[in-house]
Amino acid sequence: MELLKDKMFNGISFEILNDGYLKSNNYYSIIIKATNHNDKKKKVQLEARYISVEEGLLDTYGSIDMLGEGRFLQPNSFVKVAMDFNNLTRLHDQDRMELVINEGAIASLLLVRENGQWYIKEKKEMFVLNNDLKKKIEHFEAIEEQFGITLQNISVKVEDENTLKLFCEVLALNGELPEEDFTINVAIYDINNDIIYTDNESKYAEEFKGFEVLTFDYIKLDITVDEISKIRIYPTR
């Protein structure tokens, strides 16, 4: 497993420095250092839940100091903030922590404490998921030619573990406008090759000017995005 302090996410690193009743006797604090290693400012937002071997699941008391609502870090700078917990009294080995960076847009982590150090047990990095999903997109040029169009620059953006957006350029083939109406369809399949989501958008030939960007927004799934086996996009009448 990789130490949390040795891993960077979008040029930002995190290190847990200290813990204890540092600010008040009413709640226990864990101090985390966020460092921006980029040459430009970056926004950082953190959410955390603690899973103690003694106290069970604990949410932070309020937001995480100045990072709960998000904060821009200047280039090559850092900030130390506190995660406060009501019912936490001490840290133990095998305690775990769920850490969500920028609402999951950068990464979602499961950390585990061993020998006083915090290790990354599981991680989902959204830009990696975007790239993986893009490889699972299929379209069919032979079918597109029958409709006088071509689909290009098909891309996907993961919003969270169950939600994504899909984008696609629709172009007239060889510059000749199609004479009939058409519909662009999306089908998403799970690992069993079952269709678990469909959507479509119709285009009228008289309104289509030869180029348009389609957005299939807020695709909410009953499975996590890493369970998608393929995404098909194709035209029909």
C-alpha cells in the first residue's frame, strides 16, 4: 500500500501531521496538511468520515476548517487544517478514514492506519475513470454513413461513482446535409452485458446545420461507473 503523504492528486498532496484535543476539550482534531505543488493556484475541497475500531463510523464536526467549502491554494504553497470529531477519543491502528477530494471530481480514498502511518487502501481517481470509460465507447461508422453523418470526439466525464456526462460531435458526412430526421441513441451495459441505461436525442433534418455538439447530461446509474462494460452511441430513424 502507498503512504498518503507520498501520493499526489492533480499536483496536490495530503499529509496527516498530528492529532489530539488540540483546539478544545469538546472534540478531537486531526491535523492535515494540503500542499499545492503546481505552478498555478488550485482549488481544494475535502470531506471526511472516520471509521474507528472502537467508536465506529464518525462524521466530522461541521466542515473541515477552511477546506470544507473549498479554498484556492496559491502556487507552491500549503495550508494546515483540522478535521474535528465529537466522539473520537484517540486513534488506533486499523482505523480507517474516507477522504473525498473536490467532491470526488479528483479522487475518493479509503485510508487505513498502520503503525501510526496512514496508507491508501483503496482509491478512485476520476481522471483515470474518465480515460477508462472512454476506451469502452463504441460507435459504428458504417451505420453513421447510412444516415449521412459521422460521430466524432465522443467523450465522457465522471461526476461521481454513479453519475456521468456524455458528449458527442455530430457532423454532416462529406459536407452534405442529411435529408431525413435522425435520432442519436446511447446504451450503457454492465459487466454481464445487460443494458442498464438508455437515452436519445432527436434531430430534425431541416434544423441540422451540419455540426452540433450533443450533451447527455446527468446520466444516473444503478451501478458504479467502474462496473460499466461498454457505452454504445449510434443513430436511428
